[in-house]
Amino acid sequence: MFLGRDKTQPKDLNDVISFLNQFEHPALILDWASHKGLVTQSKKGDISVTFPFAANAVIQSLTEWLSAKQSDGEAIPDLAISSRVVPMKAGDKTQLKGVKNLLVVSSAKGGVGKSTTSVNLALALKAQGAKVGILDADIYGPSLPIMLGTKGKQPITLDGKLMEPIEAHGLYSNSIGYLVPDEDAMVWRGPMASKAFAQLVNETRWPDIDYLIVDMPPGTGDIQLSLAQQFPVTAAIVVTTPQDLALADAIKGVAMFEKVAVPVLGVVENMSYHICSQCGHHEAIFGHGGAVKMAEQYGLSLLGQVPLHIQIREDIDAGNPTVESASDSEFSTIYKQLALNVASQLYWRGDASAESIAITTVG
């Protein structure tokens, strides 16, 4: 029902949609409430707002906006507000069982903080309300067990066929690092590495997760091509630094995904600036504005700019990533905004799969 001084109760769903379209948020498009399936009404007259991507921050902002309207004496609708992540189309490939959206985090150059970004992005998506998995695709140098504090653990199997993912910090994870001792170096040729990676993907029982983050090895080699060609990749995210050398390699990575018909969602500029731990001074030690120019030149979104700070490095080395260990910190806020950008832009720029129609069902 509508709450307000005059207790009026408009029953027209279009009136509610028009009212909600007044609410603006960076993660929403213009007239967002008019988008099919976001605002529905049951046969009993109950009205629901269901965001089709991980949107806790948007839900909080909308709730606060409605409360402010009501405090000002304006009649507002009685709404059930929630989110339900929908799967997006990934070409003509069959959806990976248990995974709605498969996102690859890539960098054509090593040392740009791709893995740290992957883990904190996964945790930030969880903080936005999603169920998230993360897969370490670096067969030669797996780092996920260290970053999640799960070193020494091994996945079990309940049916003798599929591995159960290792749970840590609310994430579901798998890595070759769980299966092979640290001292056993992965001296494998490309086809062997690609086969091992395919087994990790196909032989893990992912428990109906909204987003599977795949932390890719650096470069544009066999594993990257195998993933793009064999699996239903929803989109790729390219991590770079502002440094010219890193940007040149990042451009090659974007070109690789274009050649194999994997859409690039956008660019993350890691180590965007250095924050002094003593005085808080910001300094662009790797250059300034490189990823911004790259995004503009190639028509990509700049998804986020993450600073270089000792806390982020110390947290990840301790197996307690920043988004989890310092959830209210400035850096966690940056990662959560990155996650919201990723989740929302993935939905608005793509086509939902047939399953997503379920959110429009009323009864």
C-alpha cells in the first residue's frame, strides 16, 4: 500500500514505476524501473522490486530514498525490495553447471596485481549480495591458497567424480594449488596445462553460484584461448596499471578477447596511485590517467581505480583479504564500488538468458 498523509493507495503499477523512476543511482540506467521484470505486481496486489544483479548498495540507497520521501510527507508505495542475479548470455555455449555468470579477470602482463584484484572483487561481489566462486587458472604459479588462507587444504569428492570446492571467507574456490604440493613445479607443455585447467572447471561441483571469477594467468597463451573457446565466458575484465608498458600489454589482451568473441566488460586500473602509510599523501608513481585514456580509445568502461597501499598487500599475504579483514576501510569501499560497477554493467550491457525471465513471473 501507499503510505503518506493522505493514505491514498494508487493501484496502477505504471504509477509506481513512474514514481520509482525518479530514483537515480550510478548503477542504474535512466528510467530503470521501466525495464522489463524489475518492478512486478502479484495477483494480490503486492509490488516487488527485484534487481537482477548483485545490488546491496543500490537496495540500501533506494530504501533510504523512500524513507526520506516518507519523512517529507510524500505518499510512497509499500515495496518488497530484493535482488536476484540472473544469468547473461555467453554466445552459443552451454551454461556451466552451477554457474550463472563466468567472469575472467585477465592481464597480458604479470605483476599488475590481477590476482589480488580477483580475490577482492570476488569478496566485494559477495558483499553486494551475490553467491560467488573463484577459480585459480594459473596452473604454473597458483596463488589462491595463500591469498585465501587455505594453504594445505585439499578438495574432497562425495561421488568419486566431482571435487567439492574449498570454502573460505564465504567464497567457493578451487586451484591446482590444492591438488599439487608446493615443491612440485608445474613443468608442463601448453596442452597439458590446458587439460589440467579444463579438469578444474568441469570437475568442480559449483553450488549454484551467481558469479564465478576466474583468475587467469598472465599472457595471451593456451589457457586463455582454451577458456575462451571451450567455456561460456560471460565477459572479461582486464587489469592494468597506469604504466605505459603495462597498458601496451593490456591492449594486446583486449585484442585477444575480441578475436575469440569474448566481450570485454572494462578495465581496472590497479596501483592507480600510491598512498603513503605515514602521511596519507597520494602520488602517481606509475603514471597518471593511462587506463582512462585506454578505456576512451577502445570504447571500454573504466570499472575502477585501486590505489597501491601496504595494507592491501599485507592482508592478501596473510590470507585475509582487505574486503574481508577491513570491510569498512577506504580500500574495501573502492572494491565494493568496483563490484557494483561490474555487476550492474554486466546486466545493462548484455542480454539476459531465458532463465532470467523467471523474475517477471507473478502470482
